[in-house]
Amino acid sequence: MSENFLKSENQLAQMKLILNEQFAGRSLFMVQCVQGVFNES
């Protein structure tokens, strides 16, 4: 039981890490797009 619990906790942590990385990447992409628009005008 405890092993399964640790395994699911680990999977949850990995999912959070992946989501955070995706969110950070999207935020960075948005910032770059906005900067590009400002630089053009």
C-alpha cells in the first residue's frame, strides 16, 4: 500500500513539473510575441 502511494505521489509530482514547464514555456513565448510587436511599431 505504501509503495503504491509513493508511486502515485511521484507521478503527481512529475505531472505538476511538466505542467509548470509547459506554463513557463507558454508565458515566455507570449512575452517574446509581445516584445516582437512592440519592436515592430
